[in-house]
Amino acid sequence: MVKKETYSISELAKEFDVTTRSIRFYEDQELLKPTRRGQTRIFSSKDRVRLKLILRGKRMGFSLSETKELFDLWDETLSGNEKQLLLMLDTLSRKRAQLEQQKNDIAMAEMEMDTAEARCREALADLEKRKKEQKMPANEEESTAAEQR
Amino acid sequence: MVKKETYSISELAKEFDVTTRSIRFYEDQELLKPTRRGQTRIFSSKDRVRLKLILRGKRMGFSLSETKELFDLWDETLSGNEKQLLLMLDTLSRKRAQLEQQKNDIAMAEMEMDTAEARCREALADLEKRKKEQKMPANEEESTAAEQR
DNA sequence: GATAAAGTTTACGTAAACGTAAAGTATTTG
DNA sequence: CAAATACTTTACGTTTACGTAAACTTTATC
């Protein structure tokens, strides 16, 4: 028994936690091309893969038309036309540059989140210290210091 | 002379390659809070930093309201309220998880682009070989092999 | 054989993030 | 001082990516 060949719309919806509306919309935009049994959609494992790619693309900030463009380009490379192959290579290298930019952005964001977190923890530690001073005041003078800030 | 304190809307627009419309929209959504000289906006270097963060957020797939939420949270931590500090820390850790997901997504995408590129290059190499065989056919038999695929 | 469950089409609605005039004010420059 | 330049507000338009409801058909279940 192989991996399973076909899927219903609700199976895919459940597996990837999207609405059937979204899946139908992706078909409408020609990102998915299910066959039909009667009027019911039947999704292939290729469709399943593409749905996964669509959702990953979204998480990376790609629009549906960007993703569709990649799908179409890839399909055309399978026809083995030289021009298409070169176009695909060019597109790939542009996408790579985009991913590099994103990796930079993420790295910067992580650094800034590090310093932000550190400051938060410092501020919290300060608050704890004040609490203790409140509970066990060694010196009576300036017990209202916190309010003076 | 320090870094420069204030900026006009068009200065920022030019520097970050966005329209003035976008900048005004960000102010409308309360992500930027320029002061005014008369009715003209005057942006501080803090605004400049925030604009940079907004744009980076966009490249990372963040919505404006997500970014605004972070700005607001950060501002509130400066008031030193314990509850706000804890909320900020929690939010930061959720964002970190999100960035981890994105890094995974990017890594997967890069791998797939690697194999896609390899296949393209193979296909191109094949085409080159056929061209040479066409030009200098060592054996006459089966010269129409390419057409038979 | 009724009814629920899962599927369908059609179509209007909506939030986000601006684009694009239109019409006016303020400032700079020849 | 006239014309160009930069800025403003108001407001309707547009694209993307679906949400939501209505009305209907097909298949499974009791």
C-alpha cells in the first residue's frame, strides 16, 4: 500500500489547518488543479505538495501570485525549453537573494530581541529588589524612594 | 554635530524608498508619531528607527498591527509595570518561536531550490550535448533520436 | 425514506495596505 | 511678485486573500 494517492478537500483542510474556502480559492487562482469525480474535487499527492508549498510561501511572506509564478516556471522547465530553463535559473537566483535578505532581517531581529529581553529582566530584577526593601527596610530614611522616580 | 535630529517626510521617503502616502498611513495607524511645525510633520530619529523596523517587519511577513503591538508593548515596559514586563517577555518568546519556524521554512526552501537548480543545469547540459551531436554527427544512424522522445 | 454530512456554485462582504486624484496652504527661488 | 516646490487634508478606488451566507446536489447513515 503506497502513501495514498488522492485526497478530499476536507482531508487536506484538516491536515494543513486551512479552510476549504482557501483551498477552493487556490484552485480558482490556478495554484491547485484537482481532477473531478462528478463535480467533487479529487486532489492528487502533487496537489498536496503544492498546498504545503503555498502555505510555506505565505509564512515566508510570499504572495499567491509569486508562488504561482514559481509553479508555472517549474512546470515549463519540464518541457525542456532552453529559454525557460534559463529564466528559471535567473528567477531562482533572485529568490535566493530575497532569502538572504530575510535571513539578515531575522538575525537583526533576534539580536534586538535579545537586548529587549535583557532589559525586561533587569527591570524585573529591580522591581524584586524594591519589594524586598519594602518588606525588610534596614534603614527607615527614604522609604518612599520608589515614588520619587 | 550629532547624527541629525529631525527629518521631513520626503527625506524619509527617499531614504527608505517608500511613498509619502505610506508614511502618512503609518502615522494614521499610530506606528509613527511625528510632531508638527504648523501643520508640517517633523520626524524624530526615533521615528526613523521605527520606520526602519516597520519595513523590516514587512519583509519578514509581519502585519502593521503586529508591529504596532510590539511598539506599544515596548513603550509600556518603559513605564516599569511588572505585569507589562511579563507580558512583553511572553510576547518575545512567541515571536522567537515564529522566527524559528521561518528559519526552518527558509532552510527547506533553500534545499529545494538547490535540487531545482541542479535539475535545470542538467537539462541545459543535455541540450548542449544534443546541439553538438547535431553539428558533428559521428554516426549517421538515429540522427532523429531527439525527436523520438 | 428521512435526515444528516460533505460536497458544490454563486455572490456579496471585509480587512489590510496602500494608490490616486483633487484642492488647498506654505515656502522657496528666479 | 510670480511660479515652482513641498507639504497638507479629504476621500474615493484598488488589490489580495479570503469570510460568510444562500441555495442546491450527492452520498452516507439510521
